[in-house]
Amino acid sequence: MGTVITGGTIVTAADTYRADVRIEGERIARIGFDLAEPGDALIDATGKLVMPGAIDVHTHLDMPFGGTTSCDDFTTGHLAALHGGTTMHIDFAQQPRGGSLQDGLDTWHAKANGRAVMDYGFHMIVTDARPEVVEELDSMVAQGVPSFKLFLAYPGVFMVDDDTLFAVMERARDNGGLVMMHCENGVVIDHLVQRAVAEGHAGEPGWHYRTRPATLEGESTERAIALAKVAGAPLYVVHVTCTEAVDAITRARAEGQRVWGESCIQYFFHTQDDLDRPDFEGAKFVCSPPLRTEADQARLWDAIRRDELEVISTDHCPFRFADQKTLGADDFRAIPNGMPVIEERMSLLSTAVHAGHLSWNRLVEVASTNPAKLFGCYPQKGAIAPGSDADIVVWDADAEYTWTVDRIHSAVDYTTFEGTPVKGIASHVFSRGELVIADGAATDAATPGRGRFVHRRTFEHARPGEYLGNVTTAEPTHA
């Protein structure tokens, strides 16, 4: 017995065509017509799109930050993601200061074990790259964690110096890893923050963005690109927000450097003005790098259309407003940085297609296929193809509704998109062949513990414009 999705229009990164999809077990078995056999379950997708499940490669579940912990764990975060049409994510495991990378990886495996509802992977945040830690990067690759995040922001917490960064880049060059960079000049930002507080602005959330100007993101991006060029290493710049950073990536790519860029959905729909909302409402919009201007939004959309940025993720890092964001009620420095958007992303991208910002194929590319290729799990994930995992979303592109906090499934107590009308919803979601969302509601199959760790392959050292990722049809690499 299998499941057949009938009557829908398949949308991939490259093609749009009418066909049915047959699922057997955990995988896509066949694509074509008249695929049903006696006893099969049938899902009528007439008038709907059939797409590979979205992949969110930038999330922070159950993460300690600023004296508190992000409020979604690997159950609530996964249920929110699945309702929104995301079927896999890659979270950030964090090396403890003075500890090993293995310590961090073991901690994050423990967070996910028994709680995961969908499949997941890990990146490794490197905070303290002592010589023995740099050697340990090879072990991370062997354990299916071939991507390493470093920060040029948050001095004393996450920030690394150029020597540390360069050593990690050289090791990644040799072991097939991909360095991911948070690009802001943390030292200068701290100087600006201290000045703002001294001038009496501590109680104003809007000073978060005023002390983190786009110029410092652009400068930091240029520096990371320059170091990667000398090291001969590929580079992935996370959560790009502004014209300066996009232009730096574009110039490097034009010169043949292996640099890729990601932005996050909130940067396309919110602006820095939201941080100036009254009654401390601006705290809901505090994230780093901060929201920018409408001109920066226009540049981001242009970069997506021109393939100057390859991924739109979320940087989902949820903190409740009532008792977490308010930790910074008297001092914007203490507002936990992060926004909750893991569920809203695909509906907003769908709305953007209707508005003419991108095509359905490009939506699939930036939200599913490129993430899978760049991060070593394609075509197991990010594809509608025989042999691929049956991570499939049936998307009702014409469904219209308005986001309210009552609609979300996250543990957070607000949505920054409150009152925002959108067009498009996941009516049915399959995760490795199991129907976990049906008619917009979680099924009995959507249970904690069914999600699996995905052991990802090393990064393929493609050049910009070339094929991204390993195309082997190896057996699935779930741990």
C-alpha cells in the first residue's frame, strides 16, 4: 500500500508540470499518471501545487542567549514549521567557551532526541578555536556536521578574531566544510552602544538598529570575503540585510570567488521603523543584524531575482514578549535578539509570488532546493524525484487569510505579522512519507521522536553559477 497525490501541479526549482506522485514507505516511488493501486491512500491536490518541503537552514531552537533561552524546543518549533510547509531545518549547535565542539554537538543532540517531529541537522558555532578545536573540525565533518558558523559580532560572547577565523577557513578548505559568517563589526557596535546608553537612550528599542548601522555590516562582509579569498575557502554569509553586504557578495562572485549569501524573510517585510513602535512593542522586532530600510528591502528582492542571494531562511529565534523580551524594558542591550518566523515564512513567500517579486520555481529554489544543495542533503531533500525522501507539501496557493497570534503553533506569544494578509497555505504536508499535516491540522503521525538527524555530506566546491551540491543518489543518510 502506498499514497498517491493526484491532480496537482508539481513545482520544482526548474520545472512546472502536471503529474501525480506515488509515495511508498519513506520515499517518492514514481511520478506520472494512473499510479494508484488497490488499497492506496489518495490525496486530491486538484487546483493546488505540489512542492518539495521547505528547508530552513538557519534556526535557533532551545538556545541560551542573553540570560534566557529561546522558547521553542524541538517539538513546538517543529510543529510550527510543519504547519507552515517546512519539513527540515538545520539548527545551530554551540561550542561552550573553553569546551570542545563535541561537547556542543552532544548537548544539541540531547535537545533533539525524543522531541523532534521532523528531520533536522546541525551546524556548529565555533566560539573558541584553540588549536585542538581546529583539528576537531574534521570530526564534525565525519559526524555529518560539515558547516561551521563564526561571528564578527558579540565581543566576549561569540566574536572571534581574524587569526581564529582564518585558521577555521583553512581547515574547512581542506576538509570539505563550509564556513558561515555573521558579519557585523562587533567592536565598533559596542562603542556606539555605550555612547547611546551614556546619552540616555537605554530604554528605547530603536537604538538597537541605530547602533548597528548597515555600513558596519558591509565592512564586516568585505573583511570575511577577503579572508576567505586568501584562505581559498568557500564562504556562506548568513542573514544579509543591506545593500552594502549584497554588493560585497556580488562583487566577489563576479570575480569568481566561492561566496554565497542568505537573507531572512523578516528583512523583506519589516523595516527598522518597526523598532520605534510605542509601548515597547519595538522589542518584538529586535534581531541582529537589525531590520533595515525600504531601500534595502528593494535591493534584497533585486538580489533574489538576479541570483545574487541563494537562500531565504528565517533565523527563527523566538522569545516571549511577556517575560523574555521585557528583560530589556529599561535597557535595549538586554532585549533578547531574535524573531519568531519559522511558520510564517512560506506564506509570506507565496504572497510575494502573487505580488510579482519572484516565481514559484524561484520560491522552491531559495526555500528548499538551494538549501539542500549547499548543505549536503540533495537530492535526499529539496527535490520531487523518484528515490528522494517524500518530504512534500501540497500548497493551496489561493487560500487567503490574515496572520494573528491565534493561528501560530510556536510557543511564542506573538507574531510580528499580526494583522498581515497573506495568500497561500500548506493544506497537506508529508514528512518522509507520513502525512503529518492534513487539511491544515496536525495528524496523529506528528509525534515527538519521529524526526531524525540527517547526516549531511561535505560541501561541493562549486564556483558561483555552477551546480551546487552533491548529486549522488546514495541511500538516505539519517542517523
